[in-house]
Amino acid sequence: MADCLETLRLPGDRLPDCPVIHAEMDGSRRIEFRFVGLSLSAPSRVRYRYRLEGFDPDWIDGSDSRTAHYTNIPPGPYRFHVIASNGDAVWSPDAAPLAFTIASPIWHRPWFAATLFGLTIVGVLAVGQVRVARSRRAQAIQAEFSRQLISSQENERKRLAGELHDGIGQQLLIIGNWARLALDAPPASDQPRSSLQMITDTATESIREVRALTQELQPYNIEYLGLSEALDTMLQRMGDASGVIFATDIEPVDELLSADWGINLYRIVQEAANNVVKHAQASRAQVTLKRHPHSLHLSIADDGRGLPPGALAGSSGGGGFGMRSLAARTRLLGGRHQVESKPGAGTTITVEIPIGPARDSHGS
């Protein structure tokens, strides 16, 4: 604020006095006014009164002090007045006031509120767009997974139809032919006995093929062996067929899971073991299944080549179909899984599945 020089005539003085009003304001909205009235007859007896119009309801007696302090003055227009008295206690007329205006803080101004409101709306819309995009991306991933699952099921149906036609169908045809030969053979011939033996052998082979096919559709040995032993048997067979050594440490968990949950756990282990055999280029894998008070802890660790960078996206539902299938089955069981891998350092898949009260809370 600029200085304001006003002429203030004090009675009894022959020369006009010149009071000086000076105002300063700092960043904390503190204002200091400095003023002085000149008296030639008795300068030590000069007294002052001041008033901040718009803030003070009445005049304030400042005695002989030549300063006035104000703090936290609200925004708006103001006028500062000061008068002085001489030694005879006669007061001078009011000098011309010092007018000034305190501006509102930037956050109190209408345009700031409008701008802030606009930015808030833009932020909300941006967050909404991000969420919509993520939701659409998740839906697209799920739709693609469902499409691949349906395609896989259809291909499996075609494969099984071919197996039944080419395998079981041909063997049943052979059984029918040998039965006809036995019926057409002369009574004294050895042909019926030979035909019956061939029928028996072919039927036994057909039963084996049927069991092999049903094993792929439904792990029937869970019912006869129990889940833990069925897992151990399946892993040993995969090891014998592939050359990968599957070391197992599987605790008895048969009574902890329902039939459907047991099959899903079986498929999770089977899918992880298939990945080891088909993709890991491993020589050894350790499969561990431990029971805890409220969960089952499954670990499949191999010494293979590991996953390339970016392939771990499969652990969250992306990546290869096998990893997404494993993730989907784990979510179905209300569990969680983690994949840790580095190129050349093998891969470890861990799965935790709730049991008991924890399982019930997932709606099993």
C-alpha cells in the first residue's frame, strides 16, 4: 500500500501539521498502519484515535502510539481514518482516509470454484473411462477364454468320437466277426473255442481302451484310490511316459474336499504337470500337497527353462490356455495361485485352496 500524506491541523499550532499514514501488509494478512501528527507547541502530548471503516464499529483510542495493527481482516474494501489531539485535548478534524481493498484468496474466487468443479468432473469421468476400459478388457479376456474353452471341448468331442469309431468300433466289429465264425463252424471243429478266445482277448482290450478314454474325461481312479493316491499315480504315469522325474510329497486330503472340488484339484495338478512335460524342458519336478488348518497348499516346482518375460501374464488369466485354465479352476475353488519363474531357473506354481470354515465362506 502506498503512503498517504494528509494535512491535519492541531489547534494551538500556527503551522499546519502533516500526518503521515503508511500501511504494510504481509503474506499472513497482517496489516500495520503507521502515522504521525506534527505539533510545534507540544509534540510529546499528541494523542491519536483511529478507526478502520468496514471493520471497527467505533473509534479506537491509540493514546500516544503511532501504529495500529490488524490481523485476519476479511476480504473487501476498507478506509482507515486517524485523528490527533494537541496538549489541550482538542481533536483535529478527520484527515482524508486511506482507502484500500483486500482481495479474496484465490480459492474463494468464483472462477476458481468453477475451475475446480470442472477439473473434478473431468477427473471423475477419466476414472470412469479407465474403469470401463478395464472392465471391457476383462470381459474380452473372459470371452476369449470361454471361446477357447468351447473350442477345446468341441475338439475333444471330435477326438473321442474318432477314438470310439476307429478303436472301440473296430474291435466290436472284430468281436462280431469271430462270433459269426464260431456260429458257422462245424460241431466237431475246434474253431468255436479259438473264436471264443479271440472274442475274450478283443473284449479285454476294448475295456482297456474304454477305461483310458474315460480316464481323460473323468478320473475314475479317484473313486477307487482316493484323491491323494490318484494324484500320485497320475504323476508317476506321466513321469514314466515323458522321462521327467516327478518327486511327490502328497499328504492324505481325501476327506477334506467334495467330489467336485477333488476333481478340480486333480485337474489343476494335471494341467501343471502337463505344462512341465510339454513346455518346461525339465528333467525333474517336485509336487507337494500339504494340509493346513484352513487351507490346502499345493506346489509344483520344476528345474526347466523357465518362462519368458511376459508369459507370467498367464498367471492372472492371460497368456497360454493351460495357465488360464489353471487360474480359472483355482478361482472356482475360491483359492489363489502364484507363478514364479525366471528364464533358465525353472518355474514354481503355488496354489492355496480354502477348506473347512474358510471353504464354506466361499460358498462350497
